[in-house]
Amino acid sequence: MAECLVTRLHEVGRNDLPLVGGKGANLGELVRNGFPVPDGFVVTTRAYDQVVAGSSLDDLIAKELNRPDGGEPDGSVIRAAFAAVEIPDQVREAIVSAYAALGRAGRDADEAGVPAAVRSSATAEDLPSAAFAGQQDTYLNVTGVDALLDSVRACWGSLWTDRAIAYRRRLGLDSASVRIAVVVQRMVDPAVAGVMFTANPVTGARDETVVDASPGLGEAVVAGLVTPEHYVLDRRGRIRKHATGRHEVVLRPRPGGGVSRETGNSQDGDAEPLPRHVLDELARLGRSVTAHFDGTPQDIEWAYDAERVWLLQSRPMTALPPPPVRLNPLQRRLGSTLLEYLPVRPYPLDMTTWLPHGPAGLMSKVVASFGLRRVFDGFLVEEDGVVTQVKPPTPRPTFGILLAPLKLAWRAYRFDPARWTEDPRFLEFERRTRTLAARDVTTLPWADLIRMPREALALINPMGDLRRDYLPRSGLALVRVLIVLSMLGKRGLTSDLILGAPTQTEAANRALEKLAAEVRDDPGLARAFATRSPAELASAIDREPGFARFAESLQAFLAEYGHRETVSPILVTPPTWADEPDIVIGLVAALAEKEPSRPPADRTESAEAVLFQHPLLKRSRMQSRVRRWLDAARAGLAFREDSHFYFTKPLPILRRALLEIGRRLCEAGVLGRTEDLFHLRLAELERIMDIASISPAYADDLRAKVRARSAKREELSGVPLIDPAAVFTVPEVGDALVTGTPGGGGVATGPVAIVRDPSEFARLQPGDVLVCPYTNPAWTPLFQRASAIVVDTGGVASHAAIVAREYDLPAVMGTIRGTQVLHDGQIVTVDGATGRVTTPVDAHVGRAES
């Protein structure tokens, strides 16, 4: 085997991935350890390299990868060149010799040669996690030398399918560094074949094995051509579930080569292609293979030829949900809050900056000061530097909780939320925040820049102390009002009565409404906002004279409120309003559609008028006391809202410093793009003492971490951090479209508008039913334009439910699948008291989908 152009499967193992690719390495590992794998050999990546270097292919690939126009490589041109390439004599002889040896080892080879399965086996040398599952080609029942060589050429070319090129680009992989090997094995002519997962790919249960099977070649199952027999087995191989397949198509090896496609017996509902002993053997092999690969659940292709079960390939399962969890009521409540704050998967940079030091870490310290630990600690599980699961913790009391009543009472007596902005700690926080925000990060020396993230994180510490001190009286004031209103039989007035105190959120909403009014009052602006997208408007605002006045107003708004989060207050990687002015412009466009609804202050006055008609409150002394209590409750709620507003002010400072670090790392050639920084931890960045003298070895290490973590995130892109069904108890649907937790009273009917993230704010039109996966304070202005709210996550105490009640909007929370079941323009009725979303009896066609 000169230069190791071809190697037998039993000669390689898991450490040979750069030579034989992921598929070849795993098969070799199985063969060497006694698993039943068809005999075969691998045409190695060195053969691929020799073919490319010995022809004009290297120049063609380089030309396509570096097109002058910056466009995507034309994979069809590269594949056509591979199909016609002349294989060097040395490579050809090595392949033919190995194929002849494979035939001599078998008993069924005819003069044409042994039937073989030819499979691509790609690798990204230092990135084993990028297995390229399904990206390259497989050819079955290949017979004869010429057919084999053509199949090998086709496998080489399949490295350059448009899908594979796009996949590598998404992962930030250099296509020029990727190689491909080709696995050639004796063909198995199975009675039945299919796929086995050694963990449940739907539920994530690691104690279940899932087997899909169908008569003939397993490619029918892999390609989705059939409805297979479906088995779910427990840890001991016993059948937990079985669904009969329909066998619509049967693929079989054709004499002389190739595959025939026959129509199966889809009516044979009683057919069971897997005997009990085959299921037992599959379960045993699945457990053994998983154990051999260090407990990593495996995706295994298998075949049964009436004599034995063969393993055709094994690779780690991708996109596997986290293991199912059982949550107690307190964990479910915490889980509801966590899902609302984590609509996206945190990056390593989030995990080491804003998450532990920002609002979540701050509140963990606050509750710990009262003797309760593990409220927000350790709720995110990481694997290989990537968050894989949310695990709501179970709070644990300490002996300090015995002193909590005294601490609460003392702080409630001493610290008045109505005066919190006069506290010297707050004044010092504002001063230090203004000073740090004024720094121009683009001019800072590296040593000062790399210290800036820690300085920004340190700013938030006083806000934790302020929340710890001022929240006790806030909570007690609200409880006192609730007790009084309950005793008076006026509990239904609660929301309207406590909305009176001005807050920064309310001020931001008023400022947005002022921008919307500016649009409505200017015919030219109104026309532009009605006909252009937010991105087009953002571009026009910067360069068209007709937008000059509005541009000044927008900049003033962003200077005051631009630090607000767009996605989550506990993550640093998503943009702020100032980072993405398109989002604010989208909000303005939605608000400009019609005049604002009745302001909360008017409803507060009306509610007070009703309350003070109560006979017990007609005496001026009692009325005066209740008014003071209401003012105290409003001040407490305002403190909760405004302290959140202020403690996110360091967020854009931190984000700006981090992005500048990323920009400089790109400039130095360490990273490919600024956002690659998100895949790194703060400590990994802080190890770079001088960017001008970073060692090549450490730069390579950082790039490898970015690639590996990016690949892992890509794998998990469609996997939820936790099964929402474990968190939210959803009633039976019955005749409803979706159901959830009642979040606000009343009933409303209107067309659905699916708004999945802040970039889609402009899609909401007046009177629409807002259906969304989550909300946060950035979504609040939309509520005054919606007729009802339906949210996939959240509970009765979530942000969306609270604001919906403030605006008298029906709200249904924790529907889990509202954004999946409902669709744009669909007319629905939302009942906020029962938590049901139904089709109205007289439903008519709604607005056109946008």
C-alpha cells in the first residue's frame, strides 16, 4: 500500500479520521473490536490528494473557491471534472488490487467482480464533530472494476455538492482543507434492513433504542422512501412501542449490478419483518457499540441477511434532544421563567460574561442574601463548550433563611423604593457608567481594551445591592394592597390601580409613540413607512433629506433607550436597540398604523373612582391611607421595572468592547469574522496579553475551538434547551386550535400575526392577534396594537401576561406550539380566562399574509 493509498478496514480505527474519514474510522474501529461488519477497504484521503494534485483539479478547485466576484463556488463544474478525471496508475492499481483481494476473500464473486457498497467518508481533519452526515454519496451493488472506479470518482466529486459546500461555509470551515476517503465493502443482500438509534431521537431518552426496518436494502429507510416498521425498545430490548410499516417500496440488488426498485405490499398490515431474535441482537449490538464509543448514543445502519445482523456504519447521533427531565412544581415555575429569558441558545461568551454577572447572576446573589441558594445557579448544562440543556434547579434553603424575616423587615423599614434614585450607590453607578460609556474603544490600546469587559461587568454590582435592599418594601406594599382589595371585593381592579407610577418602560413607550406620531403627521414619512421595509427605511433615514428631522428624533431616542435588549436581558451576544435600529423602526412602523389606545393612566383614574365609592373608603382618613398604600405599591412596581432598565445600561458597553476585541482578532487573522468571538470564553480572550505577538499555536487553538463549537451549535440548532411539555401543563385541546395557561381575562377575535423575533415587529397590524415564541420588555409597545396575545412560553406571572393584563388584552401563555399550529391571517378567538384559542363560528378570511 504505497503511501497508504488504500487500507483494509481492520487496519484503521477512531484515531485515523484524517486518513479514512469519519465513516471509515468508525467502521474500522468496529471491525478491530469484533463487531459484525462486512469486509472491505478504504481508498484514503491520500489517494484523493494524489488525484487532485496530479491533474488540473487543484487549480480548478482553487479558482472556484476564490472567485473574483466573491460568489459561491460552482460545485457542478468541480463534480464534472472529477467524473472525467484520469486516475493515476499508482492509485488505480491500489484500488484494483484491494478489490480483487475482496473478491478472493468471498465465495460469491463472479467473473465481473464481487458486488460492493461504495460510500463517501468525509473529514475535516481537526474537526471530528463535522461528520457531514448525508452530505456525500453512496453507491450500492457496484460490480466490476470500471463501475467501481466510476463510483469512487463520483464519491470524490460528492465532496463538492452545493449542499456540502454550503454546510461547510455555515460552519466556517475552509473547503480547501477538507478531504474525502471512500469506503468499499462487500455488498450485503438483506432480507430486511434499516436504521437503529441507541437513544430516542424524539424524546432524548437514553434508556430507549429505536429501530426502523423495511424489507430489502436499508437505503429505502434512510432516504425516506417508505413508512418503516418502527420499534421502541427499553434498556433490556423489550418492545415498548411498535408501529406497523407500509413497505411502499422495496430496493433490492440487481443481478449484474445496480439496484432495482419494486412496489411493496403497502396493504400488508400484519407483516413483521423483524423476528424476535433479530430485535434482541440489534438491541445487544446497539448497547455494545454505544459502550465502545464511550457511551455516546449512536446512529447505526444495519442489515439482516437471514443468517446474521451486519453493521454497515455507525456515527454519533446528531440533533439529539437532552434527556427527559421530571420537574417538581417549583422547578416548573422556575423553568417557565428561564425559558422566557432564554429564547435562544447562549454562546460561550454569554456563559462567561453577562449570564453569571448580569441580571441572572445578580438575582441569584439577592436571594442568596436571604438564605436561599441554587435559585439561578447551574441551570445550564454544557458539553464541549456548548449549552445543551436547561435544568431548572431546586432552590435550597440555608440556615440564613431563619434570619430572612428580620432582614426583610429591617430593609422594608429602612429603604423606600420611592426614593431609590437618591441613593448614593445609584448616583455612583450612573457616574461610573457614563464615564465608561464615553470611552472610544476603537482607540484603546489592547491592554486597556481587554480589561474593559471586566470593568463593564463590575458596574452592575451596586445594582444587586440596591435590588436586595429596596425589593422588600416593594413586595410588602403590593401584598398589602392585594389584601385590602380582596377584603373590599375589588380584586379585579388591581391591574388598573397600580399602573399610575411613571416608569422608564412607559417613558420609552411614550417616546416611541411620539416617533410614530411624527410619522403619521408627515404624509411623506407616512407613505414611506407604509411601503418600505425597516431595512430600507434605515438606509433611507441616513441619506435622504426628507428623513432628516426624523433621523434626529430617532438618534435622540436611541441615545436614551438604545441599551434595551432585543432578545434577552441575560445575554450579551444578541444586539441591543442601538445595534439594530431596524427593530426600533419596525416598532415605529407598527405603531404608526393607528392612534394609540387608551393610556393606562386614564384607566387608573377610573379604577380609583370606582374603588373610593366603597362605603368603607368614603371617610377621608381611610381614603388617604389607602391612597398612600396604592402609591407605595406603584413605587415598588416602578422600582422593579426601572432597576431592570438601569442595570442593563452596562450591557452595550460590554458588547461594544467585546465586538471591538473580535474586530481586532479578525484584523490579526486569528478569526474569520467578528461574530466568531461569540464561540470563545472571556478567559480564553484574556489570555491574549498582546494581540501583536499572539503565538501561532494559541491562534490555531482558538480557531479550532470556534470551529468545534460552531459545529456543535449547528448540530443542535433545531433542538430545544428543554422539552416545553416538561415545563408547561397544557390542557387537552378538544375543539380548540391550541390551549395554554390563562394569562389575561376577556375574549377577542382577530387575524393571527406570527412574530418570531424583533426583526418581524413591523408585520403586526392593528387588531392582529400577536402569536410569538416569547416576549420581553422590548415587545411591550406592540401590545397596544394587538387585540390578543398567544405565547409559546411563559406563565401567569410572565412579562407578556402582566403587560397583557395592564392593557386589558386576552392572553394565553405556555401553548408550546402556538407558532407551529396557527398561521398568518387565520381568524381566531382568544379566551384569556380559559386559555383556549379557537376558530370562531362565523370565521371569515382575514388579512392577506405578508
